[in-house]
Amino acid sequence: MTPFAAGVQLSPPMNRLIELIISVAIVAATFVIIGLILPNHAHVERTVEVANPVTQVYDILNGYRRYNAWQPWTGVDPHAQYTREGPDFGVGAKFNWTSFEKQLGNGSLEITESLPNEMIKMSMTNNWHGTNKTYTYRLQMNPQTRATQIEWSLDVDYGWNLFGRYAGLYLNGGTGEFMGSGLSRLSTLLATIPILDYGQVEVQTVDVQPVGLVFVGAGVPAAPRKWDEAEVAFDRAWSEAAAFVRQQKLESVGANRRITNVLGEDNNDYNLAIPVASVEGIADAGNVHVVKSYEGKALMVVHRGHRVGLNKPRDMLKAYAMTHGYRFNGQMEGVFEEWLPDDENGQSVTNLYLPITI
């Protein structure tokens, strides 16, 4: 007969140990049972509406050149390291980060799908629980207001990872709050961009080759209603520059240029220039100055119509540069135009250039 069968009682410490083992087993079983019931997939979603046209919103999200200007995790670790790989925009664009902060950790985002003005999908790799982690941005334009609704969603698969399933319970609260904060920051960033749909024009990135410039400065009223007065000042300056070109026997190599110095509320200041092959050995004379032109990258758009309306395409170039993360002079100093002959319909043709750093 065994001691247990004979009614032998266990000591109190042994009783407590058995009770502890049973309690742990019950907790573990409960953990497993509840974990098996919990969803094996998590979905978090946040939305915001912005006044910007859908073209601008798509462009700013379709790459990572401006990502750190709005993404919500930058404040977690100000010392985190970021790099970009692949193309600047579209499928294959990749963003990597490295951080010693556990909440941020190490990881990457890569654009895997991109439908212009509709949807952008990114694959995420990091130390969060789960697999197939995906960001999706869906864009929808309001046909009445032309505003854009941005829907940002996160999807994660947990499979049989029970710890991941439990973590998914808190994803909507913790990560969802970060996503809401990010959309708020994105909305603030977009509010700084001129609300113009540059999708209606063809914006080109070009390499501007250097030439010599012979120019005369002119200050003119900024108000469009005084355009005739401004045009007289432009013609006078160009005539003075042209006389100098003839006197010095220089070779003209292109259309007249108007180069912006200052765009003010009441008055604007420009250099009215004639491009020439070379100004080597040529000195300034009176109001006439000689310089070498800008050399480098620029955004360019062709404007057809009265030149009193050049402010709009100029702001389109500014908006395009801002959504694509190109650096430029914020005061628009150095922006220049080529005033070409009228087209076959009698419309003025102007090439606008915004110098940028990519």
C-alpha cells in the first residue's frame, strides 16, 4: 500500500508547490486557449482630409525624400540613422532605419505597388511581432471640393504566433495613435505647399548648360494691372543689353531671359538678360553687367498664354519641388524664364526654370 493510499498527508511546502504548479498550468492553458481564439491578423486604419490636389498627395507619399518631414517615429529617437535605396519614387524605393531605441529598432520600408493618384503599398520589415507587415495609402479626391482623403492602414499576419496575437490587441491603440499623429503632421506639411494641380502640365527635370549673360536690372510694379508699365521697363532693359552685345560683337545663343532677383508684394526686381556664347574678357559698362549663367539641375515647364499669368506656373514648379523633396531658393531668387517667339496661334510661349538641388 502506498503512502498516499494510506492517507499520508504532504507537508505544507509541498502543498504550496503543487498549488503553484497547478496555477501556472491553468494560466498557461488559459493563455493558449485565448490565444487560439484571438484573430491571427490585425488591421489598423486612420484617415485625414487635406485641401491639396491628389497629385500632390500621391507624389509626397510615393517616395521617401520627404518621409522624415512627417513620419511620426522621428521623435522616438532623434539620433536614429536613415538611408534610402533604389529609385527615388515608385516601386523599388526603399527606406532603412537603425536605432538603439527598442520601440523603433531597425527596419525598412519598400514600395511594392503604386497606382498613380490612387494607392501606394509598402512592405515593412522590423522587429514587431508578425509577418507580411504592410502599409497601404489609399487616396480619394472629393469631386466637389477637389480635396483629398488619405486613408493609411497597417496590416499584420500573426499565424500561430500567440504572443503576436496578443500584441495585435494593442496595435490599434499604440501604433494607431502614432499613425494618427503622422497624418496630422503630413496635413501640416501639405498646408505649406501651394494648392495648385501641376498634374495638368508637364514638369521636366533638365540639365541647364552654362552660357554667358549680358543683362540690365529693372524694378517693376508687382501688380498685374500694371503689366504694360512693367513690359516697357523690360523692353528698355533688353534694348540696352542688345546694344552692348552688338557693340562688343558677341554671339547671341538663345531667347531673352528674365531672371528673378526679388518677388515683393509691391515691386519685383529682375535681370533682363541676353544669352551669349561667352563673356570671357568682357567687363561691365554702366547699367550693363556680364556674368556666367546658372549651371545645374532645374525643373522646367512650358507656359502658353499671356505672361501676366506666369505666377501660376511658377508656383506649380515650387509645389512640385516641395512634394518631391528638391531643395531650391524659397524666395524664388534665381528662377528664370526664356521668352520665346509667339506660336502659330499667336500665343506667347515661355519656358520657366526653377533651379534645384536633388
